[in-house]
Amino acid sequence: MNFIFGIILLAMFILALRVIWATCLQLLAMLKISIVAISRYRAQRSSKRSLLVIMPRISHDVDWLAMSESVRQEIHSRNALPNRQVDRLDVELQVKTKTMELIKADIQIAKLQQELEKVRPTVVFQDVDSGKRTKRSKKTTAVMDGDLNKSPSGASITDRSKAWQCASDSG
């Protein structure tokens, strides 16, 4: 039994040595690659410092004044064009302003409708209480509701009084 355990321990020891040896070899290879990369980077950097900048030679004569004028005009035209982002933001601002105005108008309309609903029942009750207690015909009610929706004028006031007289006479 001890012999078997001894063989197993020896095999595990050999495996551990092989793993350690392979890891060391990989680390050594990575170290060599990094040293080569660093030396290449240094060589490139030093070569850039030592080289002079050489302008390419133009085969024909260049009119430098015309070229500078064309560049100046191009810069001028780019600066003169309206900025699209500013225009877009301006349009968005106008849209939001108009939307806010519409919302305020809707709120104002709602307030006026609420006030109208508060006033309308009191006007109907006052008209009913002021006259005799008689049955109303459908025609009289329609005339009253139509008159409430319209702005009062001289003709509509006389029509309303005639309608009341007809309703009171028939009842």
C-alpha cells in the first residue's frame, strides 16, 4: 500500500516540476519578446529624431498668391455659412414656444368654459323663478338654450320676450 502511495506522490511531483518548468519557459519567451519590442520602439523613436523633414518637390511653379487667396476664400465661405446646429436649435425653440402658447390658450379656454358652466345654471334658474310656474314646451327650451349661446342683440331680446309671452299665454 505504501508503495502505491509512493508512486502516486512521485508522479505528482514530476507533474508539478513539468508545470513549473513550462511556466518558466513561457515567462522567459514573453520577456524576450517584450525586450525586442521595447528595443524596436526605441530605435524608431531615435530614428524619427534624427531624420530631417523633407518637403516633396513640386515639378511646376506654384502661384502662391492665388493659392493663398483660394484658401482665404474657402475659410471665408465656411465661416459665412449659417451654422446648422444653431438653426436647428432655433427652430426647436420656436416650436416649444408655440407649443407653450397653445397650452396656455387651452388652459385659458378651459377656465372660461368652467366659468360659463358656473354661470349658465344660475341664468336658467333666474329665468324660471322670475316667470309664472307653467309648463314649458320643447320649442321654448330650444329658443332659450339657443339664446344663451348667442351674444344678446336687440332682435334676440325681443324674440326671447315674445317666446316668454307665448309660453305664458299658452300655459
